[in-house]
Amino acid sequence: MKYEVKNYSGYVFAALAAASYGTNPIFAKPLYADGMNPDSVLLFRYAFGIALLGLLMIWNGWRRHNLKTAFRVNRHSLPQLVILGILMALSSLTLFLSYNYMPVGIASTLLFTYPILVAVIMTLIYHERMSWLVVVCLLLACTGIGLLCEQGETPLNPSNPSNPFLIGALLVFLSSLSYAIYLVGLNKTRVRTIASMPATFYVLCFGLLLFVWRVGMNSPFTLPEQGLMWLNLVALGLLPTVVSLIFTAMAIQRIGSTQTALFGALEPVTAVVLGIIFLGESLNLRELVGMALIFVSVTLVVNRRK
């Protein structure tokens, strides 16, 4: 019974992680319209995320009378945390850059290729058995993602390297691949034994260095022109950063990388729903069917026989 509760809590954490990560474009798009560039947005996103998570860790340490160890990790895990931080930052950067080449809804849906990449990596490198049910769930979810994609967008044209959609698609693929390797790394390295909060804190710290370097070297530093846009930056630091990464780490500790990745199907669903609520976008029958397929695939994963 205790084992089942642990597993179901992992599914809940994975769903919350995916849904919170799906808020990325809702907060980022208005910042771009306000004149900020991806590097500056991500620099603030990671910086605010580190500050918010650091305060939470200090509060937890003070509450447990164990403040000295709140940020302590095994020094042998630091190289792995550095690599995971860079992978997470690369995934964020390529995804946010893709928003300049394609609609954010399309980018969010194409990002869902990462569960497939996780399953492939786990099968080829770690010889994890891929059951028929997992394959069916992947096919159902990918079909749903395809239905969520808008029709009539600029088609992929490999013969035209200047095609904006092609550039955006390649950037999203790099984002998916980086995130897939990150998820596998969380599960197959010493980082898995570290509590989710300190692990996430150091991943963000090392990831922040990439954006500090980029802004310092070749990308202009931009600030929001409207005061209210600072709330978007704080929200980016909280929901798709702190909340999503903590719940991702907690889910992987309970149900593994492959099952956690499958719940990424909820990310584009979140983007669609929030787009309707906050951006005035519409929802047609094709998109409703796509969302239904995604929810069916997630439900099958949760209720599969052990």
C-alpha cells in the first residue's frame, strides 16, 4: 500500500511539473512584445528562481533548526550538477529562441518529442524494457500533439535554410534533446540521491552562468519597459522554474524518467487552455480531440498494471 501511494504521488508530481512548465510561453510572449530578448528574459527567470528557491530553503532549514545543512550537497555530485545545469539552460535557451520563429503554441507542442527521446535513451543505453502499453501511450500522445498543432503554418522546407519554421523546429528539437538528457541524468546519476530542493537550486545556479556569459559577450541586456512586466519575470522564476523543476525531481525519484516524461503531454494542453483564458485564443474540435487523446494516454500510464 505504501508503495502504491508513493507511485501515485509521483504521478501527481509529474502532472504538476508538466502543467507548471507549460506556462512558459504565456509569461514570455508579453515580455518579448515589451522589448526584451530571450537571453535577458532567461537571465531574470533563473535569477528570480534562484532567489525564490533560496528563500524557501532558508525557511525550511530554519523551521527544522538545520539551517547549516540546507544548501549542503556531496562534493562528488557537483560535476554532475554542473552538467545538468548546462543542459537545463540549453533547453530553456533553444525553446525561448524558437518563439521568435514560430507561434508559441506550436513550439510547446513540438517540445513534447522529449518523452520519445527519453524512452529511446533509456532503451538503447540503459536497456530499459519498453512495454507495449508505453508504446501505445506514446503513439496516442503524439497523435494528440499533432492534432493540437495549428494547420496552415509555414511548411518545413529543407531546401530553404532561411525558412523560419525550419529554424524554429530545429531549435525545439535541440530543446527536447537537452531536456531528455537532463531527465535521464536526474535518474541515473548521484543527483538522484540529493533532496529535490538543493539539487534544483544548484542546477539553476550553474544554468544561470550560461545566460550571464551570453549577455556579457554577445547579447544586449534588456529590461521591461512596463512595470507590470516585472510580475511576468517573477512568475517565470516561480512556476515553470522552481515549481516545475522541484516536482520533476520528486517525480523522477518515485516513478523514473520515462514515466515522468510521458506526463509532458500536459504541457501543450496547459498552453492551449491558458491561451484561451488569457490570450483570447479559440479551441476547435480538432484540438479538443487532441487534448482528449493526451489525457487518455496519461490515464493509461497511471492505471497500468505493474
